[in-house]
Amino acid sequence: MRDDRSSPAPDVPVTLADGRRLPLSDFWRAQTLVLVFLRHFG
């Protein structure tokens, strides 16, 4: 299995709550970004 932890995240568009779309890279341009993925069970 290949270790991709050092690979950059894809620069995909993200839709904000107000409807604006920004590239993911805009969020870590000025500071560190932590992405959290939640899955709803139930």
C-alpha cells in the first residue's frame, strides 16, 4: 500500500454556507488547515 500522507490535498472547489465557491487552497494560504470528515450514523 502506498503512503500518500505527504501528498498535497487536491485543490477542489468548496461551497460555503452562503453559496460562494472558493478553491480549497484559499483556506490554507495564510495558515494551517485541518480537514475533518464526519459521517452520520443512524
